[in-house]
Amino acid sequence: MLEVAKKTRRRPSLKTMLHARVLRHDESMGLTTLFCEDGELRVPLIDHPIGSVVRVRIDARDVSIALSRPMDVSITNRLPGQIAELEYLTPPYVRVTFDLGKTRLHALVTKESILRLALEPGLSAWVMIKAVAIASGEITPDRAPAPRPWPLARKPNPEPT
């Protein structure tokens, strides 16, 4: 009987921080929509008012990759991007860095997935993030300034007397 030596391989902890603004709450679905520079994210309902700015932490292990636009999947958050970098870590892990436009997002996949999908820098692909993977503890208030409000009404200059 062949005995396989068990090695403890720690999964790397890679995270991406995004800044977003609370766009709307959908209480009937229990979801909040956040607007970030590269699109919208749906997350479980959070207790932040509409318009407030938050920081969202996304764990790379919660990011999946698709080569074509994902349609018939349960994953709610799907963003197009381009693979910017592959970093081979301790096997079997590979960090895939996506350029979404303004944001760099990390995905943690296996070397087998890299080979099977023929992933390489410059390739266009989709990142997918389960809404339920972004827990309320991953969303914190941010100190970004609020937009300057427009004056409601300007008083006309008084006419000279």
C-alpha cells in the first residue's frame, strides 16, 4: 500500500480592498447594492445609509474566473476584466491579478485551473464573487469625503436703491 505523506499547506491569505458607495437597499431580497469604480456589487443587507462610503474587503479565495460572460450561474457579482499578472505561489496556489479598469482584484486558484483554462496575462475574462462571500464584517465605513452639496437656491443680488 502506497502511503502519501501529508504536508500541511497553508492557503495564502490574499485580499482586495475596494472603496464603494451605498447605492440602494433591497429589503425584500436582503441585499444592498454598492457602487464602485468598476461596477456594482451586491452584498448581504448592510446597516449603512444610502450615499455613505464604505470599504469592502474581498478575499481572493472567494473570486472565481470565467472565460466567457457568465449567464446561467448563481453567482451574483460578475465583472469583466483582463488578467494583469499570474504569481505562482506554494503549490497548488496561483494568485491571478485582474485589471478591472480602476481596480486590481486578486483571485486565488490552483495551477490546474491555470493550465485547464490557459490563463495568461492579457487575456480578457470575468471575475465572479458570491454575494454571500462578502459578509458585513468585510464592509466598514470609509473616511472618503462626501460630495459637496449644491446650493438649493441662490438669493438674487439686491438691486441698488
